Amino acid sequence: MTSDQNTIPQAVMRLRELALSSACAAAVRAAARLGLPDALGDQPSTVEDLASALGADADALGRLMRMLECYYVFEKTDTGYVHTPMSRLLREDNPRSLKYIVLWGTEPWTWELWPHLDESVRSGDEAFQKLHGTDFFAHLHDEWPDSAAVFDKAMTQSSKLSAAAIADRLDLTGVRSLADIAGGQGHVLATLLEKNPGLQGVLVDLPAVVADADPRLRAGGPLASRAQLVAGDCLAEIPVDAEVYLFKNILEWDDASTITALGNAARAARAGSRVLIIENLVDGSPELKFTTAMDLLLLLNVGGRKHTRDGLVALIEEAGLHVDDVRPINSYLHLIEASVPQESP
């Protein structure tokens, strides 16, 4: 038997798995929505005990657990199912929980979009606008408030995972004011304020988002005296005068929108102000399977993309900013430090 013949069975097996990989995503989503990881404690549990705790059908739950075991989400022992590192990340009480990130990546609208990927690849255009007649985020907040809430929680979880690393790597010595643009509920901003006692912070995001800002930033919170909450859309205007403007994981729209947002910061800022862009680059991350999948999803829902290093640098410069440095924050995030050019004499 030739070496090519030896690889055929493995290729057949893997391609079959890929063809039905949506079932894996659905299984992880089902586990999160059922609260299965939360119901499983530190001791082994049988399917029957878990089904009773969850009010689920024992036979169907056993079939779900069997599939999740294949992907190492749970482990089966002689006395029942036990946690794995992945299943613990789906628990609501885990400080590093990915529960809402998983739910966001498997929301019903994603299943509707994926079958149109070939059309978007042919045209280079998003699919969402054609299906719904409106842009993604407007439709999300107007028509799918539950999904919008999942998005907000997912962004907060993502920020919690990276906030400490960002605070450790950003040198804000002597900086008096920082604006977190489209900063969600403000977890990164709150972490930066805690790390830098002399810093004043501004959180800029859509009205519904800032209304539900991190409690530390709201009235009565421990950071409220150093925080300002501003409702706004960075694609329209950035109504903030700050020494540093932070864009974290938001420059993933179409290229024109990315240039618009950065250009609005350049217009709002004074000469010499810093603009910090934090992204996981499609050619700079060890998580390429995740990043390339997100790249295609962004194409479908907003006509956006995950950027290459050179591609993002080019957009930053087109927006009128000067790129000063590019360096890693951690294993999956990069910091691009730019500045507003000094005015010509």
C-alpha cells in the first residue's frame, strides 16, 4: 500500500467530521444553554442525576454528553461524567468563563448566514444586509434584544480575559486622560483606572451599552469620580478630547468604516495624542482556526474582516495617523501604537 493510500482513511474521517462540525458547535451551545457545566459539580455525576437536576430527558442528554465527550468537553469515568478544562470554562461562576463568548458565536443568526458564504466569497459583500434589508448592529439592537444582551456579556467576558494583560503592558505614565472608544461596558477602562490612580477615563459607546456600564464606573461606584460615560457612535463622531484613544477589538468592519472611526479620533485629538489599537491579527495569532473563522463571519454579517498586520497598519496611516510601534500584548493580542501627527509649521 502506498503512502497516499495510507492517508485516505484519515482524510475521509476528517472530512466527514468537518462536514458535520456544526453539530459540535450546536452541542456546545446546548450544554451552555442547559446549564450543564453548572449542574455538574466536583464529583462524578450520572446522566440520570444530571437529567433530573436540569429537567431534561435522560436519553437525549446521554446522547449529547456522548458527543461532547468525543471533543473532550466532558470526560466519562466508571462512576459518571466529570469536568475537563473546557467544560469548566463554560461554567457561569468561572472567573475565566467563555460561556457568553460561546453563545455569541452560535446565536441563531449565525446559522442563517453560513449557508450564504459562497455568495459572499463571489461578491465580496456581506450577506446580512441582503437578507434583512438593514445593517447588522441596528437589526441586532432593534429586533433581537436577547442576542444583543448576549453580545454585551460576551464582550465583557472577552475584556475580562485580556484586561489585566493590557493594563500590565500599557505604559500610561504621566497620562491624564484616556478615552475607550466603543469600549462596551468598560471593563478594560475600569481595569486601567484601577492600575493608574492619576488617570481620568471616558467610555464612549452606544446609549444602551453605556447605560449598562460596569458598576465601578457608574454613579456610586468606586471609580465614578474619575470616569465619564458618553453615549455616541464612533462612526459618526468621537466627541472627546483625550491624550490617549483606545480601540480594542472593534476595527473589524469594512475598511471604509475602520478608516472613518480612526479618522474621527484623529480629528477629535490634539496633535501628538496617542491612538492605541489592540487586535488579534489574522497572521499573528496562534489561534488561527478561531481567527480565520471569525474573519469569515465578519465578512458575512458586517462585510468586515480580521486584519493582517500590514493591512491594518495601512488603514491606520490612511486615516491620517502615524504608526509608531507594533508589539504583542499576549499570545493572541497585538498592540499597534499610533499618534496624531504634529501640525506642520
